[in-house]
Amino acid sequence: MAVNDGRPALARAVALSWGRMEAREVQGGARLLSIYRRLVGARGHAGWWPGETPFEVCLGAILTQNTSWSNVDKALAVLRKRGRLSYESLRRCRPARLAPLIRSSGYFNVKARRVHAFLEFLGREYGGRVEAMAAEDAAVLREKLLSVIGIGRETADSIALYAAGRPLFVVDAYTRRIFGRLGLLAGDETYDEVQRFFMDLLPRDAGLYNDYHAQIVLHGKEVCRTVPRCGECVLVDLCEKKGLDGLDRREPVMRRERNNNNNRNNGQRRRA
């Protein structure tokens, strides 16, 4: 028997719908935090990003595009040896002079131009001080970074999070692999959809985002590899795709939610 609490039927239905949505969000957020706690318990806090200064973090985020960190580390070591790891020392360095110094990072001519574009942006918008980015609204900073030639979403979010301390969750190939195997991602989401998935369910905390992404990268490199080491995985009992067997056994959460929403919208249109 339905209880009439004095509100119109539509208001009660909306309240019930929101209550269910909030319950799903609480449950989803608890699951993401549980996964994070297990990862931290296995190896401790990561202490990322590798870099001695916020400016070095920015350079690393650009140079790591399409290459391994070991190659970036070599390029940064050359810049450090030449005394070129600061805005002041690099801002007048033309791409043609910078390119040979970052050769080990690969695509060095392209990356030299991208670093130069970033330096011009940093000088124009923030007086050459990466620290000044920290006072910027996270969404505004992201849009500004995305306007710089050669800086895409992952690079922009890495700079915003790791160099400026702004709460933006970084998404990469390891994120998609791990959370796809866990059954939480379908695999066809856009970058922004995956980012919203995490940011809607987790507390808006830069420190949490920082270490969570670091844990994902380390777990993807060491355990949840292309050929996974499931026997070493602290998430194995949560995983819906253990050992990559039965990949389609269960419909991933995001796809299931999307299909449910589409079905509800179609039903509403038909009734209208």
C-alpha cells in the first residue's frame, strides 16, 4: 500500500528516482574507493609525479606523449645537465635548438614545437609561473591548456593535476584496461565520459586523484598487463574478466546504465 506523504504523485516519483540514483552513486563510489584502498595496500602511496619542480612536471607531461617514461627521463636528464629545466632558461630556446636536447623522447621535432607553444602560453597567461595555475578554476585551466597546440586531454589533465594541484582525474590506456576488465567500463566511452565516471563517484580531491591515477599506472604496468598476471592481483576477486576469459560474460556497468537510460527515454517519448 502506497503511503501518501502530502506531496503530489509526480514530486514523490521524482524524489524516489533521485533517491535511487544517489544510492547507486554511493555504491559506485564505495566500490571505486575499495579498489583504490586495495591498490594502496599492495604497494603504498606512489608519491607521483616524477619531477623536482612543477615546471619539470609540465615538461614531462608533454614529452611522455607516445613514449615510455624511461625515454622522457633521459631527455630531462640532458636538460638538467644543460641547465635548461626552468621557464627562464627555456623561453628563448627556439624549437630547432631544443629538439636535439630531447631526442631520446622520440618525435623530438614535434615535441620541441609543443614545448615552445606551452612556454609561450605559460608566459602569456601566468607570467611564466606554473604555480600561478593553482589559483585557476580547474575547468577554466583545462580549457586554456587544451587551446595550446599539441596538448590534448590527458596531457592537459596531467599538468592541471600534478603540476597545479587542481582536481581533474587523469584517464589513460591503463585506466581503460583495468576498469574494463573489472566490468566498470564498456570500452567505447570517450575520454570525458570516463573522467566523469570517476569524478562523479569520487570525492573532489586532488590528492586522491593524484595517487589513484598513479596506482592505476603502476598496477597496469606490473600486474594488469596486456597478458595479465591475475595470480598477483589484489583485485582478482572483484574482476569480472579474470585472465581475459569470458570477456562478454557480463555487461559493463557504464554500458548497462547507458542502455537503461536510453530505454527510459524511448519509453517517455512513446508515452508523449
